[in-house]
Amino acid sequence: MTGRFVLVHADESCLGNDSTKASRGGNAALIEAPAGDSVARWDFYECSPQTTNNKMALAGAIAALEWIRRQWTHAHVRFVSDSEYLIKGMTEWITGWEARGWRRKTGALENSDLWQKLAQVAAVHTVDWRWVRGHNEHVKNEYANALAIRAAERQDRSNGLVPSGFDTWLAQQRARGKFVEFDPDQELHERA
């Protein structure tokens, strides 16, 4: 299949966020695609024993796009994240870095290897990078955040796309009176 619309909500976590001491991290993504009259959902998450938020955001985007490529040769991906570093990097800064040989105007580009890999895997798809404010009751970002924190705490990884726990998580949130009016399929049906 080519040209499939895929919606990704991704987040990252770093417990400590300090490259000078032990800072366990995790990243996660809720990956969704229309499947006939319904929606197919998968989770993806990974971890690192020593990392930063920025590295986890980049590594998560790379991995999510690579897993999507394994499913579909080319996809139209809406990639939603609360990482300004990731979204601005891919929408505003990357062209200049690439033109300067993967350097910033002022010198070395931090995480240059990850930025180059992300540019490579993103080029296979048509990606619409979108930023959302984190910890702001954005339902799917909250879910991805919960997965990323769990991956960081447990140092756990999914080893690929696994059936999503989003519907169960959403039902639990609704039982607490949260997100009651939220339609989890709206973005996908609008685009499909």
C-alpha cells in the first residue's frame, strides 16, 4: 500500500535529563491508521539507560517512521509531538543545518547523527510535523507521555509495533470523568 494516512502522537521522557549523571529515558508513540470503517492502533516505545529529552525525541521519531515504513512503502504521516526541538528542527532549522554540512551557524550541531538519520527516514514519507503544548490535556499526547514515562521507569521496550492500549487507557480516564466528549477517531476520519 502506498500513500496511506498515518497519525502519530509521540512523546519522550527523561528521568533527570542530565548528560553528566544517570538519566534513564523513554520515548513512545501512538500510531493510528484508518482500517475500513474502524481505526487500527499500535503502540511503540523504547528506552535508554543514559540520555536526554532531546535525544529521546529524535530517536523516537526515527524509530516510529522506520516502523511505519515497514508497514507501508510510503505514507502521509501527521507527526504530532510536544517537543519544540523536534518540530522546529524539522520544519525550520534542518534546511540550514544541511546546507552548512550539518552544522549550526555558531558551530557544532548537537545530536547531528540523529538529525541526519531522521532526515533520511522522514524523506521516505510525506510528513506533516505538528507541535502541541505538552501537559495540556491533549488526550493522545497524554497517552504517549504515560507510555514514555513507563518505558523510562521500567527500562522497557516494545520491540516493534504492538497492539495499542489506548482504548483501555481512555476508558479508564473517562471513568474518572476526563475526556468524556473526546472522539478518538475524529482526526483520522477527517483525513481519510
